[in-house]
Amino acid sequence: SKVIEGEKLRKKLHNTILELKGNIRVFCRVRPLLPGENSSEDKSISYPTSMEFLGRGVELVQNGQKHSFTFDKVFMPEASQDDVFVEISQLVQSALDGYKVCVFAYGQTGSGKTYTMMGKPGIPEEQGLIPRCLEQIFQTKQSHQSQGWRYEMQVSMLEIYNEMIRDLLPSNRSNGDVARIENGSAAKQYVIKHDPNGNTHVSDLTVVDVCSKREVSYLLKHASHSRLVGKTQMNEESSRSHFVFTMRISGISESTGQQIHGVLNLIDLAGSERLSKSGSTGDRLKETQSINKSLSSLCDVIFALAKKEEYVPYRNSKLTYLLQPCLGGDSKTLMFVNISPDSSSSGESLCSLRFAARVNACEIGVPRRNM
Ligand code: ADP
């Protein structure tokens, strides 16, 4: 009976953590080893098999020291894109029910963020979260339409590089940002405005009405092309900018007049690698500093929300200011921490896990111990 008591207590503790965290969840995903990466005899990552941590724990050995972390969910390398999507489809439903949702992918370059978000184009079973979310949204839209619901959906896609916003969709007003970048001028200064209804608008940002997955897929292709052109023109490395995909969903029930206004934000964050790895002079230094600033601002915001602090420092970066209406309140946030299993990445992996752990569960331990 002691075992049962212990189990009950653990469950209670786990529920308390969830309650404290409100609508914030953190999932860890470890990608498979890629060809040419280190072999199995050198295992730096393992997964505790005790009931308590099954599916939620991850352990990393670095310099002979073992570090253990717990998340809401841990996806091992074998997890398929579908396994991952199953766990987030509820969030997509929330956006359709009128909630504001943010899903982030965090991790060093090469850890699988883009694979998680976009997947491999052209291979259906390797489609990532964005195409799968779209599939679910448009399917649900169709089935709800037969029950008298009418929907309007709009998408925008932007990236934030060096604290500057770049529109990734073609604009009707000019030849678009691609042209502006080609002309050698820096990307236009887009201004973020908050309206009284608690929404953010980015001045001049292209927002497109969409009715089908095909239309959005076309826009996604355009966005990824704009990203590439922008990067080459500005001499950036890949993964130095945050990619923000936003879909606004408005619905009205023709029978009851009930309205919903949901938002789904899917964000592929810039690589989180530290300064030493990416070089530390000139433009690269500025880049890394602005990435660090926005990632740590994001962490500060989520941490403040998890701790239910009165002051949430949204204004410290463009990313958090832009997403402010979708972070906190009754909105829902999920962060993927993407990890590479390669032992040469264990330093970066440890940093990512620590970052995530800070966002994830420390509020139950740290503040109490300080009291
Ligand atoms: P990031 O966006 O973090 O820089 P990528 O998503 O580009 O990283 O992933 C790096 C490489 O690893 C890519 O070749 C990608 O296809 C591969 N990869 C990442 N995650 C997985 C996975 N879960 N299964 C198979 N291949 C993966």
C-alpha cells in the first residue's frame, strides 16, 4: 500500500505542476543519428525506464556526469511525425475552438526544428506539424460547415532577423520584399501595433485569405523561397532567423450566432547555439546577440507566465511583443526542445535541456525552496 500511496502522491504532484503551469507544455524530441554521426557505443542520451519517468524523462551524459530532465513528453528518435502530431492535434482543435495557440521549436541548428515543423517536402509520412495542422484545420472546417458554421481564415508568414521583421509573402503594393532586398536596401521596418481587442498587427504585412490547404501550401513554398533569397542577399547562414507562421481563424454559427476567433502560430526559432560556435565578430556577433536576446526574452516571458508573475516582460524582443496576445491569458503554448543525439553536440544539448527545464517545471521547486 506504500507503493500505491507513493504513486498517488506522485500523481498529485504531477497534477499540481500542470495546474501551476497553466497552459504551458514542453515536449522534448530527440532526433535519430544521421549518417556519419557517432556510433552506438558512445551513447550520450538515454531514457529512464522507471514508471515515474517513462515517456517523460531524458538523461544526458556530458564529461562523465549525468544530467536528468523531465518534460511533459519525450519523443525518442524512433517517434514518427505522426506520433508527434497526435500529441498536438488537441491544440489545433483549440485554435478552431477560438483559443490562441503558439507552438515553438527550440534547439541548436541541425537538431530537427525544421523537420518537426515542416518535415520533408514531398514525402507524406514525413510531413511535419505545419502541413498536418493545415490538413486537420481544413478537414474540420468542412465537417463543421455542414453543421452551419462559416469560417474565414487568413495566413501571414514572416521572419525576424536581427530584430527586424521581413514579410515572406508577396505583397500587392510593390514587388515585395524580395525586390527590396535585391535592391540592396535593408528590409523595410515593419511596425508592430497592438489593437484594443488584444490583437497584434504588423503594418504593411501581407495577410492572405485562404480556403484550402493547397493555397496555404503554395504560400509556404513562396515563403521558403523568400527566405532563401533573403539569406543569400544578406549573407546570412541558414537558421539565423525566427520563422513565424500565423493562421487566424474566425468562425460564426449561422444558427446560434456564436463566434470564435482563434489563432494558430507555428514558430521555427533561430538556432540556439552559443557564441563560441558561430564565431564572434562583426555581423555574426550582432546576429548571435540578437538571437540570444530574443530566445532569452521568450524564456523570460514563458517563465513569468508559468510562475503567474504580475509583470511579464513582453517588450524585450520583437518576437515576444509580436506574440504577446497569444502568450498568457487563456492562450496555449507548447515548446518543442529539439535535441541531437550526437555526442559532439552534448554541450549544446545540455544547454537546450537546461533552458527548457527552466521553462518547464522549476516553478514548483525553486520558489518554495527560497521561502
Ligand atoms: P534544424 O531546423 O534544427 O536546423 P533540421 O530540421 O534541418 O534541423 O534537421 C537536420 C537534419 O536532420 C535534416 O537532414 C533532417 O532531415 C534530419 N532530421 C531531423 N529530425 C529528424 C527525424 N526526427 N527523423 C529523421 N530525420 C531527421
